[in-house]
Amino acid sequence: MANFAQRLADIRGRMDAACRRASRDPAGVKLVAVSKTFPADAVREAAAAGVMDFGESRVQEALPKMAAVSDLPGLTWHLVGHLQSNKAVKAVGAFALIHSVDSAALAERLSRLAGERGIVQDVLIEVNVAGEATKQGVAPGETAALVAAIARLPHLRLRGLMGMAPYADDPEAARPHFRRLAALGRASKQNAPEGVTMDTLSMGMSGDFEVAIEEGATLVRVGTALFGERDTA
């Protein structure tokens, strides 16, 4: 517990410092602890230290974990990984925010499922801001069309954009990609149909979250820096 609490304090301190450098209010940036591949006990430890938002990449891994900690009040779950259409039925309503909508077809399916449950599902559009062949997400130039398509769906609430910078040892290499995504977010908000808030910009991970905050992130997704290295064996 002490080690996690120390790591969390370090992360929060670095987040606050990045906000100060960018003349931003630290209250405007939320930490999402990416708990994918870590057990429910790790979520309990994080929650005991004051973490309330958790990110998972795979629906089938997340749901049993959510059930295992269902006695903990106030936790918010984010789906930060790619969502396959056949997993949408289990994702809707289970996650407070789905970060990875990347097509009108997926959005339509999510809206239909949310309507069947009588809810409105919050979502973000995932943008492949660097045009990487190995990454999911809509192309930047196609974002406006997807914003318009989602705005017409009665059971989705579009909150903003999500993106990832290409991996690099130097966090500064991520800055132009985050700057581009932030600009796209501002343009999308300005041109969005009435009633679409677009108040969320999810970008930045363990290696580059400070740069992301300096460029306007409102959510940062931090896993390794909080929980430690993942066992990929």
C-alpha cells in the first residue's frame, strides 16, 4: 500500500506541476488509473488510496473485475481499449465512458443497445492522430463527419475525443500529436451541433501525460507508472 500511495502522490504532484506550467486549474484534469491486466486487489488498493476512476481495455477482463469490487462505492469505469462490435452488448451501461468509438456503425450499435436499456451512454471518438497503421481510430479528417453522425443518435452523449501519440523515449515527441488532437477537439466543439458538449480530451499515458496536460488533456490514462510493469508472459 505504501508503495502505491507513494507512486500516486508522485503522479499527482507531476500532474499539478504540469497544470501550473500551462496555467491550468489542476481540478480540470482527471486521473484514470489503467488497471488492465492487474487483479481486483490492485483496484482495491488504488481505491483505498483515493483513486476513483479506472480504465480497462478488454470487456471480458473488466466485467469480472468490476463484479469483484462491486462493494466499493463511487468507482467509475472507463473502456479505454478498442471495442469490437460483438462486445458492445456487454460494454453499454457497464462503463461510464467508452473512449474508443471509431465508426458510425459502432456508434449506431451502441445507441441501439443503450436505447434497449433505457440509458444514454457517454462516449468519446478515438482519433488516430498520427495516422499509424497499427492503431485504431478515425482519421483526423473524418472526425467532423463522425461527430455529426453521433450527434444524431438519441442514446449516445458525445463528450469529446481520445487519442494516443506514437511511442517514443522522449515525451516531447508526443507534443505535436497532442497539440493536433487538442486543436481538433476545439474545432469539433465549435462546429458541433447544438447540445453536443465536447468537454473531454483523453490523451496522455505513463510516459507522456505531463506533455498531454500542457497541451490540454482533461483525462490522462496512467497504468504502469501507478501499478508497475505488467506481466506480459
